[in-house]
Amino acid sequence: MSRQKLTTDRIRKFSLPDGKDQSFLWDSDVPMLACRVTKNMKCFIFQGIFLRKTIRMTIGKVNDWRIDDARSEARRLQTLIDTGIDPREEKAQKLAEANLRFIEKRKGKVLFHEAWDEYISELKTGISSKTKRPYSSRYIEDHLNLSNPGGDKKRRGEGVKVPGPLAFFLDLPLSNITASKIADWLSIERQTRPTTTAHAYRLLRAFIRWLNCQPKYRGIIKQDEIQDDNVRKVVPRSLSKDGDCLQKEQLDVWFTEIKKLNNPVQSTYLQALLLTGARREELASLRWQDVDFDWESLRIKDKIEGERIIPLTPYVAHLLKKLPHSTFPDGTQNPWVFSSKASASGKIVEPRIAHNRALKSGKLPHLSLHGLRRSFGTLTEWIEVPTGIVAQIMGHKPSALAEKHYRRRPLDLLRKWHVRIEAWILEQATIHDY
């Protein structure tokens, strides 16, 4: 192996011989240093022996390194070998540390909306660790609505949408979201929309928990920030609307006005909401295949258990049998029980307008659709229905150990009480012949 003192002129003239992939020009001053030339580049390399094996490492391109600096680096690498250190491991460690510093620096620049969009995408495709089922469309929609930046025209009514509570964070770097910032946000939002803000806080808490499970976001916002005592002090309480419930003496007027509605689908849907205690989306998603008139049962989507089977009571069955089986414009059968030609999905979407019109006509106080579910649960107390029966019909999560593990009520037992509930409500509404 011939050696020559590396100089700028010798390196410039050094070229790749014909028929070879690489060639070396070894330095006479520092034996472990060479200039290597290939088809694509010319660089300084180090070659030494570690644990009786030859190792070779690239120092850098000749245009980036001065010769004296390359000699110094080669000597340093040889010193590492002499002290029992593999220079390749040292280089890999430095690269890893540099990469970690880059990641940490990048973390400080990540905006809330960037991570939030990724989180939403995972909700749409993932499953809940709690229920082991896909997240419901309503749950995902809540995230989108509460983080909506606003400014778009309202789908119903005049004006534009106001920003959701979580829109406050969208353009902030994640590293700027501290306990103090969250507490300030809660203090402002709770003044005008306390219940919505409390819900937004719970979603934000889940989002931060998700961040700390992702390696690229871990540690940017510590879980302690959202659980800080100063934050929890200003989290508003989620309160039910006062009076959002039908009274026993209002049932006659309510049924009279609901039955007057021109749209039989809306009328049936609203009556069924009250008589089953179902959530609005659960009932709106009812398909004809979920209705069993022979065995008198309804299979309903459930946000807790995925689905539940409840009795099909006589009056509700009577109403459903009168509903038309509609078709889509292409002639295919519409599977939805509560169908709608006006909606893109083919099922009922917004029955509140008709409901509010009926309330106004009957001079009844405002009542939300969820208030009908609340009314079912409240009215059952008049006939002293066991709370476990009501909870199972309504799809409430069991609240006691015995309910959770030791109560398996068959449909027949539920039917016994559900028929009694319906009969009592219809009696108060003076509905006898159907």
C-alpha cells in the first residue's frame, strides 16, 4: 500500500481508475487516514482495527473538511480504539442524541390543530380502550363541533356559527398549553356556556392523555397540567336544564299536538322517543331489520354496549306498522324505519322544528328531545318501576356492583314493566283506542 502526504493538489488530481468502483489515496503522515474516490464522491475515510477486525468509517467530503482537520479526526478515532471504544458506536450515539434534540425542538413548534387533526383521524378508525368498540359518530361529531373555528353560515337560521370552546387552542403551540392557560380558558368559557365547557374540558383531558401515549408528542403537555388543582377548581358543573321534563298533567296536551303533525314519521318518532326512553340518535338509526313484530322486540344501537334489545310495546308497534316503507331515488329499499326524503342519509335528521312547533301550539314550555328521554325516566317513578329495569330499557350504564355483574333480566321481565309504563302514560294522555 503506497502512501503519500495528502495535499490539496494531490487530492484534486486523484481520480477513479477505469474498471474500478473505488480507489484510495493513503496519507503518509496519519496512516489510518485516506482519501477515497468513487463515481459519485471524494471523501476522507478512517480505517483501523478494533477487536482484531478492520473497521472503516467515513469522516466527510473533501470539500467540507480541511486536510489537517481530517488528520485530527482520524487521530481522535484511533484514540477511541486504543481506549477500548468502538468509534462506530460513539458516532451512532451522537447521531441519536442530535436526532433527539431535533425532535425535542420540533415538539415545541407543533400546533394544537396539527395533533388534534391526527387525533380525530384515529378516533374515526380506532376503537375505544374502554368499550372495545369503534367510537360512535356522535362522539366524533362532538369533537368536531367543540373545536369548530366558527365563521361558517349556519345550516338552519340566520347568522354564522360561533367558535366552539376548544377553538381557543387551535393555533397555539402545544408547548404553550399550561395549567395556567387552561384555567384562564375555563374561567372565560364557563361564563356563557358552562355545560358545554365542562364537556369540552373532558374531551381536552382525553386528548392530552392520548398525546402522552404518542412518542412524538409525549411530554409536550404533561398530564398533571390538566389535573392541576387550580384547573379543577374552575371546571364548571354539568347541569341538566331546569324543567326539561314533561309533567304528568302535560301528557294529554303533548300527545294531542304531536299526533296533529302532518308528517307521520316525525309524529311516530317523537312519540316513540318518549315511550322507549331511547337516545335520539339510537332511535333515528333504527332499521326495519331491527324491528321484530312477532317476538315484540327492538334492537337498538347503544353507545355503552354497542346494542341492546328492548320490548316493542303495543302502542309503539301500532305506530310503526302504519309507517310506509320508502325507497331511494334509484329504486332500492330504504332500510330506515324513520325515513326522510329530504336528508342525504335517507333517515330522519332534525325533528326539533316539528317538535317545537307542537310545543308552541299546545302552549307547553320548551322541551328538548333529550328531555323526552328524561321524561320517560322520571314518569316511571309514578308507578314505582324498579330503577334497574328502567336503566336497562334506557341503556344506562349499571351503577352498582350487583347490577353490573349479577342482574341479567330477560326480555319477558322487561316487557312486563315496559308495557305497564306505556299503559300508564297513555292513560294520562287519554289514549285508549288504537
